[in-house]
Amino acid sequence: MIEQIVSGFPYKPEKGCFGFSSCILIRDSKNILFDTGGYNVRSVIKSYLNDIDCVVISHLHFDHCSNLDLFIEKKIPIYISAKELISYNENKDNDSDLFSYFECIKDKLNIIEIDNVFQLSNKVKIIFTLGHTNGHISLEVVDGSNLVLLAGDSIKSYNDYIDTNSYGNAVNPKKYLDTKKIIKKKYDIIYPGHDSVIINGKRGIQMELRQF
């Protein structure tokens, strides 16, 4: 039911940011793509286009939504938090983490604004996980006996998960830490924004940096 088609990588360079985020496909009563990743995984997203019924964007940072233009032609529904869109418009001129090309394509996209918890399919719900950005959303999935969270950057990595006081570049550190505390108590399985899956508090797959 849940396929991590791109596994995010928890790497922080000395300067700038690496920005390799998770992209996850859920196959339920509809096929849902959670985040479209950075331009570096564009070929992967393109290979799944015919399998996708709708897209959910956790937040509008460039590494989570840089391939949204692929969904213009088919008018595939794109679910984004209304708060995130407001925050984008308020900060687009001075926040270098935002996906600047979104300004060029947003009017061509079939955007559906979410301002409350929303049942997206039989087993999938859009929930608010605020703190990293003002309008950050995640997907809650019932998968058999497990309650699963596709976290986006509400849990960025395994290190973020185990470090109670880590909040990274959150716009609201208090909300971020409060959200993280709830997530850790509630969910059996968590897919972070920049790491492999976390199962019952343990990293599911050991990450390796490959040479090329």
C-alpha cells in the first residue's frame, strides 16, 4: 500500500543544503503521491505519472515540490494547506527555501486548498503538523494494524526523531517540538522527510552515501 519511491537522505553540507527529500506513493481507493521532491528526482516522478490520481504537498520548500509542473497537463488535483499558500505569498521574496518557480506555475495547477483535517481516501487523512512551516501538512494512513505517518519535515530524519530538542530550521520551534512529541507517541511507523522509514522507534533501513 505504501511505497517510498524516493527515500530522503539526511545530509547537511558545510554550506547551503542538500535537499534530498522523500516521495511516497500510497495505493488506496485512489493513488496518492506525497511530495514531488527536488528536480534531481524528476525522472523518477515522471515514471509514475500514470499511476497518480492526486498529489499532496507537505510544504512549499523547493526540495519537496519542485516537480509540480509535471501535473499541469492532466490537471491532477494538488492538495496544499491554505495557511501554507498564505505564508508563501507573504514570504516568497525573502525566503530562499521556498520553491520560487511555483510563482510561474501556480495558476496552471489544479490546486485544492486545505484548511482543516480532510479524509482523502478510505484509509488516508490529511492532518496539520505545524512548526516547520506555518501550514505544514502530513498524511495519516491506516495500514492494517499500524497507524502510519507520512511526516514530511515535521520529522526530518531519524536523528531528529530521537533528539527531543532538535527543531532545525523551523519557523516556529515551539510548535515544531510540540508536534514532534505528539507524533512520537501516536504513530507506529513514520516516514520522515529526509530519511528512510522509522518502525516502532527504530530506523528501518541503514542509509549509505554512495560514490559516483
